[in-house]
Amino acid sequence: MKTIEFVDPGYSGKFTRTRRACRGIVLRDGLVLLSHYPASGDLWMIPGGGKEEGETDRDTVIREVAEESGYLIEPRDCALEIIEYFGDLRHINHYFPAVAVGETERKPTDLEERLKLEPKWVTPEEALAIFSRYDDYAGEKGMKRGLYLREYTALKEVLQLGG
């Protein structure tokens, strides 16, 4: 597994909190699954989320993708770890190449409901184009810039691995 680190200019130099998340780069019929949040300034993300107490990384990515998208997945081994530092937070993201193998009921959180989360299948080229615009969000939108840089990097790395 490859590890990449990003340090935000606003990083305090010392983290006091750590968040762990697992994300699935899910493929089906040559398309990649993304989470789209149209009520949040047209935000896009690779589906996934926070690890719960006692969960394995594999269990986390399976649960999170199912809850957000309604798709059951078969993940392969974790291909990439991206560690981000910003403010006083260290955010550890594990990326799993996966294939969709079935469907289940979506279970979006209240926040995901408010942001009108929609699972979307797009070509890998479309996904890379969305996230490649990370520099458009510098300055006051720095958080979105960091998120898009992370997702762009993850897609490029994992798809190169034959994800």
C-alpha cells in the first residue's frame, strides 16, 4: 500500500485529533461511483466515511458505500493511504478498489439527506475532470480544494494500479 501525505497551509504543526475514513473506488461496466451533493455547492466525493469503533477498514468501506449509495461492494486490498494535516486534525483515508456486486437499501445520514446526496456513475475521465479543478477552490474555499486534491490523487493512483 502506498502512502501520500498532504499538509494544508493552515496546519497548526501539531494534531490533537485523528479521523479515520475508508473510501471505495467502485467500478461497474467501466464507470466509477461517486457521491454527489448538489445542495452543497455541487460537491462531489468518492463514497465512504468514518470508521466506527471495532470495525475493520474493510467492514467500514463496505458499510459506508452501501449506506451512501445503496450498492453492495466487493473490495480488494487497500491500495492507498492519504494522510492529511489541517488545523489541529490528522485525517487518515484508506482507498479500496472495489466492484459493485449487488444492491441494498440506502441509509443516508440526516446531513446527507439535507445535502441531497445522490450516487452517480461517471466515466473515470469525468471523475478525474471533476476533481482536477481543485485549484479553482483555493483561498476561502480551501477545504474543498484539499478534498478535491485528495480525491483526484486517489483516483489517479488507484486507477493506475488497475483499480
